[in-house]
Amino acid sequence: MSMLIDVPIWAFLISVVAGYLLGVISGLVPGIHTNNFALILLAFSPLLFENGLPVVCIAAMILSNAISHTFHDIIPSIFLGAPGEDTALAVLPGHTLLLEGQGSQAVRLSALGSAGSVVFSLFTVIPLSFLFVKSYSLIQENMAYILIFVVFVMVMTEKGEYLHAEGRQKSWKKRFYALLLFGISGLLGVFAFRMEYLSVPIIKWGQGSILLPLLSGLFGASQLIISLFSDPVIPAQHDSKPDLEKRKILRGVLTGSIFGSIVAWLPGISSSIATVFARLFVKQEEKDPGHEYETDKAFLSSSKEFIVSISGVNTSNAIFGLMALTFIGKTRSGAMVAINDLLGGITLETSLVLLFLCAILLTSLLSYFSTIYLGDNIHHVLEDIEYPKLCYGIIFFLATMVLFSTGLFGLLIFVIAIPIGMLATFLGVKKSHAMGVILLPVILHFI
């Protein structure tokens, strides 16, 4: 008799809903990752099993937590400027849309990106998985060259910002600045990862990661400090109905889903790197004071498409991480490690894959509506708060989370990362070049 038939429906549904709720918490609270709950559930699995919850349901809970997290983690990135590992590049476009009164729309677009990625994945998961298995070894052997090519394309496509007084800067100067930002952030990443053993948490909550101070400093606190220079306020948020063209939404979903599915098979490659890949396919408009309205409209449009793409990356990566475990027996996330430890692996011959796909579908449905609801209403809580005080409070919160989870060494990395993250604005180049903090260490690992 298959495992699917042996699992009581009530236990399965309770587990999925519980995992979904845990994903809401981990998604909304900066510094809490799905790995934290995965490790906690793994530790408590004997107790849960003794009290009548099948091991398969515990695994479904962990998976639901991971999927739900990819829907909800965009909210603190947009409204608080507090990124997780997978939403670092969303901070700048999300913050821009928030200050334009379109933060709620950005969240809704993110929900569309994640939901679209689920639909894409469910229809393509089996054929793409067989394709990835065939090309897995070839891609892995040439991973360093692939990433070097990505960096080359990123740098060479840097055009800089339009400056009213000087006209467009010489492109080679901006490319040099882009390479400089990539190199500085990359060296910081190499140093931080090699010395990560010094990051002793003050409060042990799961497994702390040096990525928290790195990404929170480079993409979160740095952007908040820059926004303080202009002393802005959070404007009233407009109608959240998306006004992005359907073809751009579809393109964002497809690029995000494809690259998110690819990196799920590769060791040492996070979905943040897939976001860098996807970004190359989203045309980034620039503000031109000579045609302010039309160009600003195009600039906001590209930011919205990028939000869709990022969300597609993260959800697709979580789904195909399950397929990597099923087809090649490799774990690419803390959630998959916990599931593998619980079940001793997954094969296509069992009904587990079908059961887990049902868990993904149900969790995605719940997450889509709750993400939209939270995005439509969270600004009511924030709009009465003075924006500068909110920024200072978030920076203090991020520093506290860093200190508790990675100790004094993590706090030092956080402080160093902030001015490096601010360089992008002062040099007039895209902040995505600061992803060198992850790309350079990974390139060196594969060389």
C-alpha cells in the first residue's frame, strides 16, 4: 500500500496548514529563516511521531514552511528594507515602489510571481527534472566559467545613471565602478565566509548564517541610511491592482522560474545567484530628466517586472530543490536536509512526490491570498509612524538580530557591509554588482 493512502487526510491537512503558518512567521520576521524551523521540527520529530503525527506529515510541514516563506518574505523587503538571503536585490526596486505609493502593488506582483512559478513548475517539473539530470554533470564541471560569464555580462551591460549636468557618463568609467563594487563586496564575502567560525551566536536559534549580516548591511541598512538623507515619508499607498503589462508579468514569471529551477540542482548556488541571472533578462530603465514622466513610468515598470522575477526565482528554487532530492539524492537547502533525514530519501516509485506536490499546491493557494491581504493592509500600521524613526528602528533591529545570531564578528561584518552597499548609489551603478559578496566566493570554490 502506498504511503499516500497510509497518511490520514486530517493529519496531512493539519501539517500543511501548520507549515504554512510557520512560513508566514519566518517570512515576515527578518532574521528567521526556513532552516530554523526545519531544524526545530526535525529535532521534535520523535515527539511528534510518538503523539500520532506520521513522519511523512512532519516532512510535509517542513516543505509547506519553505514554500510559504517564499511568498511572504517579500513584505519586509519592501516595507522595512530588511532583506533575507533570497530577496536582497528586491530591496531597492521594492523601496522605490513603496515611496511612489505602490508598495502594496509590489507585494501583489510578488504574489503573482510566486503563484505563476508554482503553475510553471507543476507543469514542467518532470520533463525539466529529466533534462537537468542529463546536463547536471556538464553544468557542474563548468560552473566557474558560467558564473564568470555572468559577471562579465553584468559589468559590460552597466550604463550608469543619467546625470542632468554632465550628460551620460562614459560607459567604461561606469563599468570600472561596477567591477570595483563587485570586487570589494566579493572580497568582503571571501573574508566573511572563511572566518565564519568566529560568528558565535549570543542566542542560539537554529543555525545562524554569516549571510544575515552581509546581506542586511549591503542591501538593507545601506538603503535605509541613504533614504534618510532626503528625510522622506511613507506616502499613502495607492490601489494595489497591478498595472504591469501581462506580457511583462509572464516574462518575469518565466525568467524567474527557469533560473530558479536551474540553480536548485547546483551545489553551493543559492537562489540569490539565480536572481542575478534573471535580472539580465529584465530591461532596467533609467530616470531621464529630459522625459521625466514617460521614463519614470518605464523605470517603475522595470522595477515591477523585476519583483515578479525575484519571487518566481525563490518559489521555483524551493520546488525544484525537492526534485533534486528525488532524482539525484542531493540536498540543496536546510529544508531538504531535514526532509531527507526524516524519510531517508525520496524516489519516484513512491507516492511521496505526488503527496508533496499536493502540499505545495495547497500551501501556495493559502500563501497567495494571505500575502495579498498583508500587503494591502500592513501600510496602515506603518503610515502613522514617522519614517526616519522607522528607519532607525529597523536598522537597530537588524543590528540586534545580527548580534544575537552571529555575535560580535557578525556585527563587525554588518558595519563594514553598510558603506560598501552605499557605494552603488554614490558611484551611480546598479546595486546588483554587490552580489559579488556571494558570486566571488562561489567562483573561487569551483575553480
